[in-house]
Amino acid sequence: MTPPLQASVTVRSQEYALLNEALAALPAQPDAVHQAVLSFARIGLYGPVRDLITDARWGLLRRDEYRALLKRLEHAPTGRIEWSSLTRRFENNSRRLLTARPHLAAWEQNWRKLPERAALYRSLDGNHHLLMRGEDGVPHGRAPLLDVRGVLDGLKLPHGAHAHTCPPYALCDDRFGALLSRVFDLTRRMLHGFAPRLYALEHDEEALGAALYLLEDIEPLCHERVELLIGPDCVERLQALLDAAPERDLPRHVLGFPATGDLQARVLAAVENLTARRAAAATSHMGAARQWYANHTTLYWSERFARPRREPLRVLGLTSRFTTVLQYAMRDLRAAFERRGHRFHTLIEPTDHDLLTPLEVTRTINEFRPDLVIAIDHTRAGQNGLIPDRVPFVCWVQDLLPHLMTPRAGESMNDLEFFIAPELHQFVTTYRYPAERGLAWTLATDAALYSADPLPEIDLAPHRCDVSYVSNQSQTPEAFVADYLARSMNHDKGRVLCEWLWRRIESQVRGGASPPSATLLLPEAREATGIAPSDAAAADLLSRTFIHPLSELIFRQSTLEWVAAYCEQTGRTLRLYGLGWESHPRLGRYACGVARNGVMLRAVYQASRVNLQVIGSGAVHQRLLDGLAAGGFFLIRSCPLDHLHEPVTALLDEVDRLGLSGDATFSPSDHPVLAAALATTRYLRGLAPLPPGGDSKPPDVMRITSDELAYYRDLASSGYRRVAGAVFADYASVSFSSREELRARLDRYLECPQSRAPVAARMREVVLQRFTYDSLIDALLDKLARHFRTD
């Protein structure tokens, strides 16, 4: 369990500690008054200083230094704030809070009586304090006086500055809502709208009343992700709330100011108790589910997936709402399964403020008893042991993420684990995924959701424009590099290498080239800087986390700058949809917010005269498939991989004609067609530069490996599903590779509207034939049926 927050040890916090110690000693130890006067004076609370000096019990007026001090403070401000100056704010805040949380009305009269029981002060360091005079006549803080601002100024939350999500926080005995406001602000914007729940516990109901007088912004007190638990039974109420909501994650960090240790200890004990009980319940569910699945043989699964089926399949989909695409892919997958008559349950975070809990996952599996579990971009091993080993599991790889692109991921798959990937070869040969349990498939679209039937004008009108583009890739390359270096590079050599790569990619891509590959860039970087990744795994990681995403950013945004310049020169309209575009220094003026998945996105595709598809790794992507299915017209920024089918087809024809197999060597001079096809293929894949033509002498021998040949056959057998130039017969007429070609395409299709419809219709027909979720499900279930039938 994470320990409570501790205040920083500073001069100011030491002064407060001395002051609290002195006040606690009075009146039993009269000499403590000297420290109390000194500390009050140092923090600028001159009213209490005067009160102590003039209190006859302490005899301070008999001493010259105190009489002199009193004289100096004669015209100094006391530090006291009149409650009446804050009445209007209190009325507005209390009205707003009680509207949001009417159950707190029971405390309202206590809040209103606070000015009768305590005086409000502000010290020179900006802190507020509630002072009251006890029966002994000594001024005391309503709670120990604290340097709240000093603590919060240096506050760093334990989940880390670059975390995408985090568990909930419990906040104890806040001072004037300051801790809640600070933590609320620090957790406001995380991954794709996630913001954790905050549980604010106050044993003293009047502390909340003081916050209503002082806070200018009470959004945290009213927000749906904040629970206010007020009163002496606040810990018991927290425990009851979380007991009744097993779908909510438990707080793992309990924060409070240094003087709130008792409440923190009680909260920690309650959370530990809840954690133990939930762990026991999850273990019980997991054990029952594993026992149930252990009794099912291959024969059972063969009968379950055989066609025709006696009863529908039960399918469980695992996804996250904190994604821009994947949650919608799972939604569309569910719709397709249900159209086939199967039962489908989606495990997804219930709100923007909750993460899935192990108890919720294990309970769902034990009660739903799925025949098939599907996760996007996660293997069974990546589910922290929550998915039983003996239930069929499918990992659909949509993104080339580090945890998937490793031999450990492939080797983790048991005999009931399958995977879907755009191309199988690399996963099988490099990352050791099981070849016989792989299905080659790219992304898909739901043709029912993205229907080409025209939407009503009320839906289309807000989005009508000449050109539109939908993407969340709005972060500037400069910001991406700065963020990457801060997160991932803690040594000078790594920073030098990344900065060189950035400048090189920037120069090439902004010059009109396609995104360069790491295979060619890293040797060039080593030659220029003398720095290289330590091994192949480090090079692969750098490629996937830095080189590729940075290249994509520059490729997309430089293309958009071409479009923006064209629109500005011709008076055409451009609309950009996605997160963060409003902050882009060049393109922010075209930002139009987020196009929500579904009807709104369909309206964007239909209302735009020209939609743009700009992806350096290949145009066959979710946005293009959805947009074409919806009847949209697209222009596509050309990239090398979209032309891969031509040299691969020529290469395989020559290999078959020559009868080559396995690792083969040949003379380019004897087989120039094969040599040219192999060189072009490697160039388009970014594995080698295109060799010079003309009179340059070709190499004496060229070699094609068995792995390389297997990859090309795999690509061809998939029908070049990811290669836009092969998929769409109209690719050449809608693609562009330079600023000049873009202008020519825009001029043609914007000035001749009748030329767009037939192209869009032909491309849409291809999507409906090859890229729907219904087709994917049919292929997957056929795969599973064949697998279990032959085992």
C-alpha cells in the first residue's frame, strides 16, 4: 500500500510545526508564548501577535522588546479576513453544490454558523487559517496550522507524470478544498478522456463549509468523478460505497496533509480490507471458471464450433473505452456476431473514471462462460492471468505494439490461442506466433453502421466542406520529440541519436519523400553520429516508438500543410477533425472538434466533397474503409507500400518460372527481371535503397532467402489485402505523391463533381466485398472449425 503523502520539509513548514507546538503547550507552559509570538509574526498573522502581547497572563508588556514590537505593528494589517466579504461567494457556491449534491443539505446550517465560531486569517505566504479562542483564552487553529501552499506547490502524484491511467485517489481532511482542487487538476487530462475517481473524506463537516467561502471554482466539489464523504462516519461510508460497486477500482494512494494521519490510517485499513475481500472473491470466481473449462476436451470445442451449431456461441470481447479506434472495432465486431445469431458480451470500463477490476473480469467469465474470448492488441498472457487457459482465445493485432512484437508474445500462446494479423509471416518467423493458428486479415468496416444511404441535410450541413481530414495525429513533431526524450531517453547519447533522426526525417519527408525506414536510417545515423542502438531489439523498439510515429506525424502534417496552402490560395474550405488540432500552430484554424464514431463520422464522409487519407504505412486503414462504405470520395497520399503488389507479382512469377525454392542465389545479369523485381520490392519495403540505373554495374550475385520468399507468398495469398494499389483499381487516379499532383487532383475533382461519384462507388464495392466484419467473422469461425476438426 502506498504511504500517505508527506509534506516537504521547508523553512515555512518548520515554522508551522514550531507554532503548533507552542500553541499546544499554552497555557500550561507560559514560556511557550515567546515561540508562539515569534512564529505568528514570521508568517504575518499580526492580529494574534497583538492578542498574545496584550494578554496580561503572559506579562509580555513588561518587556521592552515586546512593547517595541507592538508599536511597530500598530498600523500593520492583522491578517484577518472578514467573513462578510465572502458571503456572496459562499451563497453562490453552496447553491451550486447543493444542486449537484442535495444530500449535503443536512450540513448547510453548520456551514452558515462557521463565522460565529472561528476567525479567518490569511498569512503572508498565501495560506488561509481558521483560528478560534479556546476556553483557556489561547488562539488555536481549528485544526493544526499548515503550510498548505508549500506542500501543494511541490506535489507530485505517485502515479507518475507520463502515466496514461491511474487508480483512484483517496484524499483525507483537506484544507479549504486545496488538495482536492490540486489533484483534480493534475488528473484532469489523461489518456483519451480518462480521469480517475477521487474520494474526498472529511471528518469535520465545517471544513467543507470553509471551502465554500474561499474557493473561486468549485467544479471539483460538484464533478461526477468526485465523491464527497463528510462526517465522523466518512470511512465507513467509503467502505459501504465501494462494497456496493465492485466495478469500481479501489484507491491505491491515500493522500493527506501531515496532520491528518489518523484519518489516513483508517482509510488505508479500510482499503486493505476491501482489497483482501475482493481478491478472495476474484480467486473464487477464477477457480470455478478454470475447473469448468478444464473439463472440456478438444472434442467439445470441435462440436461447439462445428456447423451447423446446436446453439449460438457465447463470445466475450475485451476492449477499452480509452482508445480512439479499438473500442469501436469491438462494437462493430459485436454487431456482426449478433447478426449471425451469437451472444456477445463486451468487457469495457463502465465510465471515463473507472478501470476494469480483476473481480469484474473473473466474475463475468465465471457467469457468462464464453466459448470464445477476443481481445484487440492483447494476448492471453497480457491479461494478468485472469483468462482461463482452456478457453479459446483470439488476439486481433491491429497495431504493431512493443508487447506484441516480441518472441515472448508468440511463445506465450497455448494450443487454444489464435491470432489475426495483417500479414502472418513476420509474426511467425520473427516473433514465433503459431503459424497454423493465424488468420491473415486487415481492418474491417461495419457496412450497416457506415451505410451509403444519404443522411438528412440537418446532419450533413454542419460538415459541408471542400476537403476534410479525420485523425488524432495533431501533436506537433517538436512536441512529440520533447515528450519522447523526457519519457524514454535519460542519457546523452540517446538524445543525440534521436535529435539527429528527427532532423533527418524532417528534411526527407518535408522535401516530399515518403517516411524513411529504420533499416536505412539507423546505419546512416551511426555513420553521422557514431551512435547506434545496442542490439536488434533496441533498434526495433526505437523504430516502433520513435522513428515510425515521428515519420507519420511529419508525413501527415506536411501533407495537410499542402492542402491548407491550396485552400488558402483558392478560397476552398478545409475541416480537420480530431483531438488537439485547435492547438496546432499552423493548422489550428481548421480545427472542427472531434467527429464522434458512428453517425457523425458518417456525416463527415458524406458531406465532404473530398476526404483525405494520409498514412505512410499504407492507405488500407479503418478511416478509409469506413469512409468508402459510407459513400465518401477519397484522395490518397501515395506511399511505397501501396505499390508493393507489382514487383512482388513479377518476382513470384519469375521464381516459379525458374523453379527456385528455399534460399536461392542467382546472377542478375542472367535474370534481370527477377533482379529488378527483387530490388524494387526491397526498396518499397524500406530494406534497401533503389539501385542506380544506367551503366552502373549490377552485383555479381543476388540472394533471396526462404523467409523473404515465404513473406511474398503470404502477401500474395492474402490477395494483397493491405496493398491499396492492388485492392482498388482506381488507386492511380485518386492518389498523389507531391504538392503538384495534389493540386491537380483537387482541381479536377472539385471542379468536376460528376467525376467523383463513379470512382467512390467502385471503391465502395471493393470494401463491401473484402473488408466487412461479417466476412471477417465468417473467416474466423471457419478457421476455428477447421482447427478443432483436424486436431
